[in-house]
Amino acid sequence: MPDKLVGDAMHTGLFTCPVDAPMEEVVRILCGADVHALVVVDADGYARGILSHMDIMAHYGEALYERKAGEIMTPQVVSVTPLTPLGEAVKLMAKYRIHRLLVTEPGPSGSVPVGILSTGDVIRDIRGASWAWKWD
């Protein structure tokens, strides 16, 4: 059986913010939506980075609310497409020790975000597999 694809396991409910979003707004979105990361996009909707809880924590004690999303985000984002084999995506997550991959499709001026594949999505996929745990 061929490997499942990222598109089979990813979630498409993306939360985004503009590059110039004030950090106060970013924190409000993260807390209100109970998500761990936002996709940072430019004015045309192309992905420019990811802004996660860990990115914010790295600036703890600083004047965070005087900053913009683009200053705090991680710009070097590991991404895959919906047609990437799920096993390959999981290996990337393990290799880079990251909890989420941005899922994009190419656009004329950059990568268009279409979903996120998180470690939780992978675990849910494993749970739905046609095998059961055996405890000895």
C-alpha cells in the first residue's frame, strides 16, 4: 500500500496574521483560538514565516508589545505540499525536531499556505490505523 499523503492527515483551519501585525494582536489570537502557532503572511497572502509560542517565549522579558509579527517569527520554515508522502513529512519533523510543518502550494510569487501538519495530526492518524496496541 502506498504511503498516505500529507493532505490526508493535515488540518486546513489555518490561523494567519500579517507580517506587520502588532504582537498584542498576535497574542490575543493565539490565546483566543487556543492554537500554538500562526502562519505569518504578506499582503498577497504568501507565507513568510511561522510565529509560535516558542518564538514568543524567546523574547520573554522584552518589550514584546512594541514589536511586530515579522520581527518575532521564524522565517526559515520547513514546508511540504499536500502530495508529500506522510512518512517523509514525519521524518522531516523528527530530523528538525519541530512540532508542525507548513503545508503549501506554489503560487506565482511564493508559497500559498493551505494547511498545517502537526504532531497531533500524525498521532491521530496513527490512532486511526488498522492495528491495535498490544500491552504485555
